[in-house]
Amino acid sequence: MTLQHLLDIATEAALAGGAVLQAYAGKVNIREKGRMGDLVTEADRAAEAAILDVVQRHCPTHQILAEESGAQGTASDYLWAIDPLDGTTNYAHQYPFYASSVGLLIQGKPSVGVIFDPTRQELFRAATGLGATLNRQPIRVSSIASLNQSLLVTGFAYDRHETPDNNYAEFCHFSHLSQGVRRGGAAALDLAYVACGRLDGFWERGLSAWDMAAGAVLVAEAGGQVTAYDQSEFVIESGRILASNGALHQAMSQELFQVKPLPSACLPKLA
Ligand code: IPD
Ligand code: CA
Ligand code: CA
């Protein structure tokens, strides 16, 4: 199967997931999955079923890692990393910033990525060597080259109540150095926005492969850079990602290592 064909399958899958999200929008029951704030709705599961149906029909021998149903299939060079609803907290509160994200790792490398934002009908697509597009038009990362002119984005994992490594200090640090740090609440869309130049850089810890696989391909194919915090090779299992327009990459990496921990007294005690 060619990369173009795999990209078309990912597109069909992400569009199917997004259509389900829109059909359920505003009508869901919300449940906590375990950790405080980690929500799931019927829409997550129904969108995942729609995406899996497409992927399994076209690629029955490929492995799948999907957020709600976990790992499926036997070892293969092809691993689909699927987040049917990235931005569940936003979705549950009817804050319209969420997407279906379908990524494909080939021999462990993010190689195909499609992210569909059904609210804005924005379809982000990329595959290694084939470029990145938004609604079929080529996209590129921004050319902002200094942090003090940049708009950045990050997020906070659901274990933020349990670990001092919760990204709060990094958020403060970059808020001082940039024109702003957004917290979009949907890592896949955060990456898509870096790819199309609306945002200049993104870092986050505690993510899963399904949050990053598609977006990593988009940023790389749009001319940006995707690495570990220290600029070494991106390892999706690490849960950490530094993605930028390239021009800011070294500065962001250096600053991540300058961050001083916040005193724990800054935070209220949870019941
Ligand atoms: C979450 C979002 C959020 C990020 C969290 C993710 P979900 O995914 O991408 O932006 O900060 O770490 O878990 O739960 O909405 O699919
Ligand atoms: Ca997610
Ligand atoms: Ca999700």
C-alpha cells in the first residue's frame, strides 16, 4: 500500500470520527475515567468505533492502539495510533476545540497523520515526503524567530494533581518570555496549529502516542521540528514532545532546562 493510499484511509477514518462527534455534541453523558478530570463520553466510544471500522476494513493486518479500546492485532510494522476525541474536557463543556486524530507509525516512526476539527470543518493531513495540508491547501510553519515575538501552546496531563513534574513551572517560565502561552486542551490540534503557523511552538509531557502521532507528522511535513525536550530524537513512548517552527527550537529547548520548580506552597491542598 502506498503512503498516499494510507493517507486517504486515515482521512476517511478521521472524517468518520469527526462526524460522530458533531452528531453527539451537546447531548452526552460525562463520566470520570479514574483520574480527577479525565473524562469520557459516549461520543469518545462511538467516534472510536467509526474510526476503527474504516481502519480495520482497509488494513486488517495492521496493529491498532486506540485510546478507548487499547491495543489490538498482532505485531506489525504498521501501528495506527487513534484518538477519537482529543479535547474531551472541552467537548464535555461545549467549548468548541476538539478533534479526531488518526496517526500511523511505520516501523515506529510517525508517517501519516490526519486531524479533523469538525467544528470548523478543518482537515489537517500529512504523510512523510508528501507535505502537509489544511483543507487540501499546503501549509507551513511560521517564521517567528525570537521567543519574545512568539505565541506558544502547552497542556497539563491528568496526573498533574499527583506529581510535582506537572508543567506549571514551565508554563510560567514561557509566559514571561513570549507573547503568550495558550492551553488549547487538545494536543493534536495544538500540533496542527503549529503546523499551519497559527502557533509557533508546543511542548508537553505526559502525553500518549495517540495524542502526538498525527500531529508530529504534520509539524515535520510543514517544515517544523519535532524532538525530545533536549533536541534528541523524538521518542513517542516518552510522552514528551517539543514541536516548533524550527527557528525557535533551540531557544525553547534551552529554556526548558532553565525552568526552576515552583514552591509546592503555591498550590491549594486537594480534598
Ligand atoms: C488530552 C488533551 C490535552 C492534554 C492532555 C490529553 P484527551 O487528551 O490532548 O490537551 O493536555 O494531556 O490527555 O483526554 O482530551 O483525549
Ligand atoms: Ca488526547
Ligand atoms: Ca481522547
